[in-house]
Amino acid sequence: MITVSEKAGEYIKALMEKEHHAPGTFVRVGVKGGGCSGLEYVMKFETTEEEGDQVFEDKGIKVVVQMKSLLYLYGTQLDYSDGLNGKGLYFNNPNATRTCSCGESFAV
């Protein structure tokens, strides 16, 4: 399961409205090889699901992930941090055993 915090949900809804995304647009999350810790997070807006996608909905946000990425992201929460030291949208991943200092790559 992948969840969305209240702040992240509000931010994503506002961003989708600001960027004029079509109805049915969802957030696709995943991982790919790279970064200084071995794996990098991927997040983008899409409108087409693929075979084998896993679909979660939380706080009114539809989150879609491929099964191979779900193995690394299960239990992750999309969160949002603002302010002076804010990160913006970020992944709070309980499976990560190591992360880089910028938080954009991780290892399990």
C-alpha cells in the first residue's frame, strides 16, 4: 500500500489544478536504478494505466505503481514539506536502509 499525507494530498490537488491536468489524471510513482544510493524515486502525472499496475487511493489522490516498483515502495507515504528547509514532495519509505543526503535516492 502507498499512502498520501494530508499536506501532500492538498499540494498534489492544487498542482494538478494549476497545471490544468485532465480529469482522470493520477500520480504514477516508481523506482529506477541510479543515484548515489542505487535506486531513484520516480513520480509523474499520467492518465493511462498499464497491465499489472497496482492502484491505491488516499486523500482523494489516485496513486499507481508497477508491481516491480511496489516491492521497494510498499508502505511508503507521499508527504510534503514546505517552509525554509522544505523538501517539497518526498517519499517517506520505511524500506530504505540508506538514503543520500538529498533524499532522492535510496538503498534497501
